[in-house]
Amino acid sequence: MSQHTKSIMIQGTMSNAGKSVLAAGLCRIFRQDGYSVAPFKSQNMALNSFITREGLEMGRAQVMQAEAAGVEPSVRMNPVLLLSLIHI
């Protein structure tokens, strides 16, 4: 019998609502409770990014969440990163 991984999705109706901070808090709580956790955001639009150990870019919020989960940040957690080149 196969084991299924349980997932939690956090949704919000606007930017800057606190979704990323809430996700980081949940990662930390679940990690402290002994669960194996990792954040995931399929697409992110950001003005800046973080360079991983592999030399690839990912969103800073997902890096914070990975640190809260106690795992190495990886672009697999944020596979599509759209960087704004012009700030209007």
C-alpha cells in the first residue's frame, strides 16, 4: 500500500496579505512537531531573488520558508521565477 503525502495550500485574495509568512510559520511548527516539510510555490514574481548553492535563482520568501522547515533552499521549491526588470 502506498503512502500519500498530505499537503496544505495557503491562498489569499491579494499581494502582501501575509501568505508567505504564514507558510513559514507552519513550516517551522510542523518541523518542530517532527514532520518532514518543504515549501512550494509554482510561480513567483519578484523584484529580487536569492542565489542557491547550485547557482540558480529562487524567490526570497521560499528561501525563508525553507530555512523555517530546516531544509536546503532549492529551485524545485519555486520552479518559475519571474523577475521584474523595470520598476515603474
